Amino acid sequence: MKRVDLGKLSIEELFERYVAIGFAEEDAVLYDDTPGYNRLFRKEQAVVDELRSRPGDQRRLLLALYDHENLWVRLSAVRNSLVFAPEEGRRVLQEIVDSKRQPYAGDAGMTMRALDRGIFKPT
């Protein structure tokens, strides 16, 4: 992905970029490309930070991804917007766990465990 000035992107462009990064992260995870995943994760967090900085905290847009067809995009969206919809987010995490599809189910389960233990506190 090309380096861009996120501050110049519209909300819609940031949303599209977030989804594209999610697809690329999934590929990196499935192909065991840890360095690639780490780079993508930093890009994802930059988009999340930009959404947060926009008036009204535009991370709320990620709630629309709670039923996305791609489990990685869905899981990522829940983690980055759980503060806005904790009950709905936990429901989505549980659905992913119940799917038993790996690595998504394991990751969702670890996220739930971290929430329960207070290790992960959505902000």
C-alpha cells in the first residue's frame, strides 16, 4: 500500500482503506508473514487514529463492518470500535468463536478473554 496523507482523505476513503488493510492483514496472517502483518497493523492503527481524530470520533463507522463477509475485517472492526457497542461487539466475537474457523475463532476467543480479565480495555 502506498503511503498517503490520511488527513487529506475523506471519511469514505478512510473506511475503504481500513477494509483493504483488513484483507491484506488476513493474507499476511494466513501466509505466516509476521513482518508484513506488523506493517499492515501499523497502517490500520494510523487509519483508526485518523478516524478517532475526526469530529464526533468517526470510528463509529466501523460498526457497519460487524456483519462483513470477511471474518478478519469483522474481527478487526470489533476490536477498534468496541467502546461504542460493547454488547454487540461481544456478540460478534462470540459468533466468530462459535464458527470454529481458525485463526479467527482463536483470535476472537483471546480478545474476549483479554476483555474479561481487564487486559484489553476499549477506549
